[in-house]
Amino acid sequence: PGVAEPICMPLDDEDHTATLYIGTSGSGKSTLAQSALISLFETTPATELQVWMVDPTGSFFMPFSESAHVVEFADNPVGSTRIIDWFSAICDDPAYDDSPVCRLLVIDEWSKLVAKDQTLINTVTGIMATGRKKNIRVWVLTQEAELKIVPTAMKGAFQTIFVNYMDRDDYTSDQLH
């Protein structure tokens, strides 16, 4: 108990290129990610930060779709897969090595995407593994109950994990490793 310390994750910090937001339904995962986006948008010019948003339900991140920072917003599984495939192509393109522009891929409702296309697991894991030298950041949001949809190889690629309220009897930190 006590006063919580602010969390700072500068965009140029290579120790925080892949972030997992996990929690029970209604625990505030999307709200936390929204707050982080608002902070980034207010402190980083759109010329230095480009955001692609994947929200297959099209509900929670829709208000950000018109921001100058948002290059593309997908509110359905087909558009979401297209954006993820584009990021994968960047990772294979040497023209994007050491890019001064930070590219952020925000994926909400991870379990809904993976339920429709299991190949996305390997694709996003690859993006997280090679994205550092391309100045790519990845945020993945998922429900606690769907943690099993985040395989061990992918869990190991996350440098930062935000865990929103979970019942201690149902969850242990060992599940993240």
C-alpha cells in the first residue's frame, strides 16, 4: 500500500519494445493502453511516432482512429491481419533499419485474432524479435483467461508485462514464463 510510482517507458528505450497488457475482463487493460497513447500523442510529434491499431471488435480504440499519429486503424480481423503482415514485411526490409521514426503496433483483443488465424502467433513473435533495430514497438492486450493463447516463445519476447487485477488463487507469475 502507498502511493504508486509513475511508469516511464521512453520510446527510445530498447528494453521496452514489446509490452503485454493482461487482465480479467473489465480490469482496465484497454484504459491503461489508452492513457499511455494519450501521453505519447501529447509528448511526441506525429513525425516521430506512427501508430497502427488493430482492434478486431472496433470498439475501444476507435476514438484514436482520427489522430494524426494513427496511420491505419483496423476494426475487423481481415484488416488486422493485413496490418500485422505489413509490419512483418518491414522487419524483412533493410531500408527500415535504424529508423528514426518509432512505429507502434497496438493489438487489442489478441485472443479474438488468434482464434481466426493461428499463424499470427509466429508473425507477431517475429515482429517483436526483429523490430528493435527497425524502431518498432508492439503492445498486445489480452484477457487473463486467454493467456494460454500466448505461447512460451511469444511470452519470452515481451520485455514489459502489465498485469491488471487477477485473483491470486487463479494465477501465478510462472504462467508468464
